[in-house]
Amino acid sequence: MNPNPFSALLHSRKFWLTIFDAVLALTTFFVAKYVPSAAEDVKFVFLTIQPVFVAIIFAIAWEDTKQA
């Protein structure tokens, strides 16, 4: 029995972390574009948080390979 790939995607922690990271990146872009006074602070926060997302996604992927 093959699970529905779309359902599996919607239940994937990696997928939702990637979506959240993309939303943060887009928010950073638009804040920098339309609120220049806050641009540097928002960029700093995003650039500080993004490596954490990458590390979590990597850890989940590694965990998934160990279970396979």
C-alpha cells in the first residue's frame, strides 16, 4: 500500500520548516523594501535564525535516513 505523496508532504516536518523559512525570507525582503528604517534589524534577525532552520532540517533528514 503506497501512501499518498501529497499527504506525506503535508505531514513532513522538513516541508513545513522550509515553508516557514521561505515566508521569513519573503517577509524580510518586503520589510526591507517598504520599511527601510527597520531593514537592517530585520535582516540581522533573519540571518541569525536561518542557520538554525538549516540545521534542524538537516537533523530531521539525518534522522529519517537512520530510520530507513
